[in-house]
Amino acid sequence: MATTTQVVGEKVPALGTERAVEWPQRTRRRLSNGLEVVLAESHTIPKFHAQLIFRSGNAVASLTVPGLADMVAQVVRTGTASRSSRKIEEGLRRLGADLACSAGADSSAISFSGLAEFSSSVLELVADLAQHATFPKDEFERERRQRLEELRIERTTPGFLAGERLRKELFGAHPYSIAAPTEMQVEQYRQEQLIDFYDANYVPANALLIAVGDFPSDKMLEEIERAFAGWSGGPPTRPEFPAPAKAAGRRVSVVHLPGAVQAQVLVGNLAITRRHPDWMRLTLANSIYGGAFNSRLVMNIREQKGYTYSPRSTVYPLREHGYVNVHAAVRNEVVAATLAEILYELDRMRAVPVGEQELDDARNYMSGVFSLGLGTQDAVGGQLATVYLNELPEDYLETYRQKIRALTAEDVLTAARKYLDSANAQIVVVGDAEQVREQAALYGPVKVFDQEGNAK
């Protein structure tokens, strides 16, 4: 057996030639009722995975009924005009199918999968949910109570509180500022509000159906047309909102969590959407800064300083805007030191071009992660959803690795100077204010909030 010394001393073998990705045959159609359909054949296993996605999420109603799309998604599967909740669940078990409903800021979705031989029956069930959901009163009340319990837990969770406050600071009056409703707002939900949202937004002209699996595309298209033939409804009216104001100078928000022995630290800036020409430049810059396990942020405050186990930076692209989020959970006594290193690494990204080896490592990482993300039917469906929901070029996925590998150190520097804006960053610290406020104040004027988001 080799000793540790021998293993460490061995030369790391060079990377092999990157294998080509074999993309499945893709079919794209728009049905007469407006439903957009994208199909991709994948015959590795006798299953299929699909998503019926609606281009409306929580942002549509956030300024009037926060979190409404989430509640609609939870209740939509609990009954239709011809199926009770029990009948729906029994039907899924009989078919060996899975179904889940969800909502985000910009979209809502019914995700489902099953054996390819039963695809027609599963599609009929999904079409029933999309067209004839009844939102039973007892199911609505049960889901509302469940949401209240979830909120009570979330408001004791540092990560949730930090993300919520950062969104408010970055997006201001824009609906993206609202990460979750308050308990009082959930208490005031009415069944009629769910039905109104459903009727306006769960319509074919607002929907995208993506299916990947073991099927001939022409046969699957026939099944979809048959299942959704009676569905109708025009596109919903989309409200327009003013763009969030760009920050002028750093601001610091402290969310008081009494008795907390560690703090959640967030640093953020407004950024861009996936459709922006700088998107790949920014994601590569972020990978080098804090988006990968060998990133500068990890090497600094985890490996060298030992301040935290898993610091990370992420670029979140929403439909209208995006933002960069740098986060770390640290001991109370090193909040100021952690912020110093986060900002130092941001400034270093903006000041000095990245070296060729570090750049090449980051390009290999991003290309490799992308390839790993294509290993299942569900993953391919997710990538296709990214393309069509964001109206990206038809060859976006096929050319992704090539475009990542063509990026240069100058591209990274340009993106960092535009979007990793340390001078105007918004800083959030969640912890015991008595322990962290003075440290946070070293980086900008401080406002203190309670766990409900009220200024103290």
C-alpha cells in the first residue's frame, strides 16, 4: 500500500480529451391552443421525465398577495372536477408515476415522470390538473396551516433571514424583493385568490411542456395533443415594474437573532439575466472567485483562515434582473475578519487579470460540471427548460462548452469590474446584534432589523 507521502508526491495525470456530448433528437412544436412543446428522445431507460411550466410565478402577485404562486402550486394537485386528492394519489401509484408541483419567482411547474408505456395516462392526469383543478376548501386550509408552520421555522433560520433581507436591499420596490410572505399575509389568503391566479396563468398560451424519454417524438406529440386538446385561454397580462435602483455606496443590514453563537454573512450586488451577452463571462468570473470548491474564496477563508466550512458565491439569474450572492456562516468573533477577506477577494478579481493556469482550471471545471449535468433524462429536461424559458439561442447547449473555453482573462476581468462591485455591495449579517453590530459597522452604515423584517 502506498504511503501518504508517496501519494502526495506523485504527479497528477493530465486531463484526457474531453468527450463529445451526444445530444438527443429534439422536436419543437406549438399546438393550435398556444401550448409550446419540446421533446427529446432518450432511450437509455424505459422512462420519461417531463415538466409543464407556466411563465408566471410569485413575482406576478407579490405586491398584492406575496407567495400566492407557491400556494397555488401546493393545492393544484389536491383535486379536480373528476378526481379527488385520494384518487389522484392512487392513480399515480397505480401507474408507478411521480408528480410534484412548485413555484419560483418567475414560473410555476408541474413536474412528472413514469414508465414510458404509461405516458398517455400520466399526461391525461396532468392535463386534468392544468385545466380542471378545484382547490378544495379543506385541502387549501391544510396547506395554509402547513405554510404557516414552515414560515415560523424559516424565521428562526439564519440562511433564510439573510437571503430575505438581501433581496429587500437589492430590489427595493420590485417584486423580486419579496422572498416570502409574512404569517399575517398567509392568514389572509382566500381560496378565491388561488382560483383567480390559476384561471389567469395556468393557460396554454403561458405554458411550456418539455418531455425527455424513451418515446418516439411523433407518438408522444400525438398523446400530448390528445390530452390537452380541450385546453384554452389567452396569454395573461404581465404587469410592468420599474427597474431596481442601483446602490450608491455600501450599506449594512443586521438581522437580530438573539443568542445566536454564529452569524450568517451575505454580500450582494445586482447583476444580469442569462440573456445578457456577459452571462458566461460573469459565471466564469464567479467560479474563480467563489463558485467552485477550489475557488479563491474557499482557499482564503476556509483553507487558510479556518473561518467557515463552506463559503460560496452564486449568480442568480431571474427573468428581468439578476444578482450575485456571497455567503458564509462564521463564528461571531470573526464577522469583521470574514467580511474583510470577502471584499479583498472581490477587489483582487477586479484589479489583476487571472493567471492562465487558474483560468484553465475554471474553464475545465465549468465545462465538466455542465457535462455531468446531462447524465439523466431529468437533467436534460432542466437544461432544455433553461433554454426555452430564457429564450436563448437554439444552439445554446450545443455550443456552451466551446464558448466557455474561448473566454479569456480579459473577459473575466471585464465581468468582475462590472458586476463584482465591492464599493457598492449590500452587506447582511444575521446574528446576535450585540455580538456583531460593531464589527459590521466597519463596512458601512448599519440598520438593525428583527426576524420579521421590521427596523429596530
